Amino acid sequence: MSWFKSSHSEASGNACVEVAVCEGEGVAIRDSVYPDRAVRVSRAALAALVSGVAAGHLAHLAS
């Protein structure tokens, strides 16, 4: 599985969110600090998460 980092990640490569395309319709998401732990979701679920974050719907979870 090939992992991709966001262009907004730290230059040192630590503390990054990484995404990999899985077989079928899935994607895997992990924190680079814990590379042995990943969550697999559908592409639709990832799109909904990204959309919700961009729209500010999850901002209350950051405090």
C-alpha cells in the first residue's frame, strides 16, 4: 500500500495525516506518529469528512 502525505504536512515528515488507496472503494487513513494503526473507510465517507471539516461543521471538536 502506498501512503500519501498532505502538502500541508510538516517538512520533517512527522505529525502528518497520511492516506492510501485500498482495493475496491476503500481508503486508509493514519497518523504518521502511529504508522501501524490505520482506519479504513469508503471514499464517500472520506469525502463527507473532508467536506464537513472544510465547512467548519467539526470545529467544536477541536476545543
